[in-house]
Amino acid sequence: MTQQRGEETRSHILDIAGELFAEHGYDATSVADICARAGVTKGAFYHHFASKQSVFLELRDRWLRPLDAQLTLPRGEDVTLPQLLQQVADMARQVFATEGEEQRQQVFLELLSAARRDPTILPALLMPIQKYRELFAQLIGVGIKEGTLRKVDRELVAQVVVSLGFGLIMQSLLNPHGADWGHIASRAIPLLMQGLEKK
């Protein structure tokens, strides 16, 4: 099996698993179900994934990669920290509008539900939240150092930013058509920056 073929098979398994988790739920979906719809053997499945849970968590990582990439891109010399945060918020707007968002919403709800029942999933759910808190704290520190942000408790600000993002995600899950959640995310950063920017 070539590397490209292997990556295509892995991606196909993830796509099918996402469909099944969204349609039937995490607990009701078995490895056999995934293999049957994906048209792969269990041997092929376990060649790429250690377990059904690892597929579940890989789906989480796959959806977070665009955000990770945006946050870790080298910043241009003429881009201030507030401008960078606005770029991240604008990217979040695109994520909310991306095709397949409804499936992601269903799987994310399944992840939350599974975390309540399976204590091994909860740390995996909390890990990205902690990672983003640390990353935003670092970014706020950069803004303070460059003089675009006033001196604030960067850990507290990071917690507020992450809570804002997570809160919008939860609202979009519970009430997907209740508002333009991506637009709200994009507009929220300037509002937050009003209290943070150094005058």
C-alpha cells in the first residue's frame, strides 16, 4: 500500500465514522459498522486506528487543525496582535459556515455526551481547551510586550477568549439557526479589544 493510498484510506474511514457518529451516535456505532460502510477490513481499520475512540478523537483534531494553523502562522511584521486576533475570529466565521458543519455539530455533541460516560474521553476533550488557553495567554503577552495591549492579567483574558469561543460553539450546537454565530464571533473581538488595547 502506497503512502498516498494509505492516507486516502485513513481519510475515508474518518469521513465514514463521522457520518455514522452523527447518524447513530458514538455508542451505537461499532468498528464493524464503520468497516462495513467504508468497505474496508477490520485489519485495515486497525492498521490506521487503535480503537473507535482514537477515530473519534482524530475527528476532533481534524476539525481543529485550521484553527491551529491560523494561530501558529508566522505573524507579519506589520500585523499587530489585535489584528491577528481579528484574523482568527474571521477564520472562525468561515468555520461556522463550512460545508459539513451540521455533521461536526452532531459529532461534537456526541463527544460531550461520551465524555460524561467515559472518563478516558474527558481529558481528551479538555486538552484542546487548555492548549488554547495557554496559546492565547502567550499571544496576549506578545501584545503587552509590543505595546498594542495594556498590561492585563493575560491568563484571565485567555480564559475569557476561550470561554467566548466555546460558548459560541455550544450555542451553535443547541440552536444552529438562532443566529449567525460566525458573524458574532467576528464582531466579538473588536468589542473585547476595546477593553484591552492600549490607548
